[in-house]
Amino acid sequence: MNIGSAAKAAGLPVKTVRYYADIGLVEAPDRTQTGYRRYDEAAVRKLAFVRRARDFGFSIEECRELLSLYEDKSRSSADVRAIAAAHLEEIEEKQRQLAALRDELAHLVTACRGDDRPDCPILDRLG
Amino acid sequence: MNIGSAAKAAGLPVKTVRYYADIGLVEAPDRTQTGYRRYDEAAVRKLAFVRRARDFGFSIEECRELLSLYEDKSRSSADVRAIAAAHLEEIEEKQRQLAALRDELAHLVTACRGDDRPDCPILDRLG
DNA sequence: CCTAATCTTTCCTGTAGCTGGAGAGTCAAG
DNA sequence: CTTGACTCTCCAGCTACAGGAAAGATTAGG
């Protein structure tokens, strides 16, 4: 399997697959005589795993940890849960901040008449 | 006023103030004979304006627009409102995505026993 | 007046996670 | 044999700065 097919199978851009190899996240098993990266089923599974983890907002480093746990058959589910729970905390913190932000901004947008005149509570608040 | 005092007055790191000058967002009025940037009251007000707009999550480019409206006494509040409303939309979209993400992840964390055994719904879902 | 500490300057590098492009080589089909 | 699709490496750029080096400027203390 060349990189193009592997990328398509994993649902990732070719560039990204190459990037993951560069940073040592998911490396292709070997190369052809002419230097083409070959990917096997196992590598494609890892790529897809990473893609889904990234969709969940896990960082590359978190993906690296999850991947090693994914590979390690003697892992404990507690390790995985700890990573996921920490990540969940981050998400919830970001949610709180975003909510506060939204409320204040929404308030300003509502207060602004949005007409031809220069009076604007939004700018007043910022200035 | 040297850059240090201006930065402190505006509540920004010196590095950031210099960066804003580099990208032409808020430039210092002039330089001393020895090359020190001088900041006056007006420049400091602009810096503080940008800081607050950044706190609201406006991008640098949005800040640039807001700043020119802030400076423009013949502006219409509709222009400002349009930028803010667009930004509000972005924030709300991000909120929706984050909420969906959180729910799914929270579900997985709840489903995971988190014990010594390798069975883990989180990895099952990702793999 | 000298010195040490603090401030400021420019320039270069790095961050996260890729994305785009140039230029060159490879492969499969017709 | 040619054409088009694929792949390679390397380099640059994106956001919004932060860190640090080396050198000059300024200020306070003695």
C-alpha cells in the first residue's frame, strides 16, 4: 500500500500522514527500492486511530500516549481514563470561558443599535 | 514614555507591543535619538483597546478593523456591529462543536470502569 | 565619575499541526 | 513512448506571540 491509499483508508491527507511519520507518531513499516513508503494494515489502523483521537481534540502528545496504551495489551483502563478525564476537564474549562465571552459579547451586540450613527456601545466598552 | 511603561499601562507584555508595531497594528509615534520607541497617550489607548478586543477573542485582523472604526469618528455603528455579530456567530459555532465533543467524551469516561483491567470503552471507540 | 542593574534594541529561533508549492523521480495505462 | 497520476525531499508560511543572545542606553547608588 502506498501512502495515497493508506491516507485515503485512514481518512487523512497525504501530507498529514507524512507529517506523522516525520514526528515519529505513525511510521510506515518500510520503503520500496525507489523510496516509496509502504503502509500495512496495522499502520493504517494506527493512522485512523489517531485521526479519531484528533477529532476528539486530543493533542498530538496525548495521541502518542493513547497510541502506546492502544498498542499495549497489558495496559490498565485507568491510564486511558485518566488521560481522557484530564482532557475532559480542559474542554469544560474552555466551555466556561467561551460561555462567559459569548454572554458579554451578545449583550454588547444587542445593545448596539447598528445604524448609521457613530454611537456604539461595543466600541465604548473596548475603548 | 518608553515601551516598558506603555506596555505596563496597556496591560501587555513588551514583546507583544513590539510585535504589534512590527505588523503595523499599533505603531509608536516616533523614536528617540538612540532608537528607543516613544509611546504617547493615544498609542497607549490603542494598545489597551486591542488588548481588550483580544480578550474578547477577536483576531488580529478583526482588531485592525475595529481599531480603524474606533479611530473613525464618522463611522456607523452598523459596521462595528457587523464585525461583532460575525464573531459572535463563530463563538457560538465553536460552542456547539465543543458541547458535542464534551458529551461524547464524558459518556466514554463514564462508561470506562477505570480499573486494572485492559478493557476500555474509550480505546474501543477510538480503535 | 565609575559601576552595576535595568531597559531597550535587533535578530533568530521555536511553538502546534499542519498546508502549499517547487522540482525531480517513479509508475501504470494506452 | 508519452502522458498523467503518484511520490519523493526540502523549503516556506500560517497564528500570535515567547525566549534568548549580543549589544547599546539609561539610571541609581556610592
